Amino acid sequence: MSLSTLHPNALYITLFNRGYPNQPDDFHWALYLHHNTQKGGIKYHVRNRGAGWTVDHGNTKGILKEALLVCLVQIARIPDGKERYVDEVFGSLDGTLNEGEITCRRGF
């Protein structure tokens, strides 16, 4: 699989194996908005390294090369010109990450 097989302006949920041995069904997830083959897309991701949740959003051309990637599942197609709206919506939640009970199984 390569970036050219992903649909432009498609929103994907990505699933990663967390890599801990002897812990079945232990996954982490992120959202990925694909732009195109040349530009890649934006990975919307939060992580918890013991001191609360932090934002880890960013541009990437290497979503398919990420360690422990299990799958990408397309969940939406964003109309042309609305990509910025998606970014605003996801970013609007960044300041409230540690106010609720977010886990790798239950997200924002």
C-alpha cells in the first residue's frame, strides 16, 4: 500500500498495536486526514506519557510507515474546501483533554 491508494480529502481512523507483550487487545488510535500523495496529510493524535494527555497533531507523509500500524479505515470524505473546518473542530478539543476520562479505548 502507498499514499497513492488513499483517497484525497478522506478521513481515516488509524489503529496501532501498543506493543506491550502479554497484553491482548491493547491498541492506540488516531485520526488521519489525507490530502494527497505529494503532501501526505495530518495525523490528529493525543498521547499520555504519565503526566496527562498532550496534543500530538502534525503533518505527515509517513502514516503508512509508522511503527506498529495495524490498519487505516476510511470513515468519511471531506468536501473540497472544508479541510480547514475539520482542523478547527479537532483543534477545538485540545484544551479540554484532561478534563474528562479519556483513555485509548474512549477518546475525545
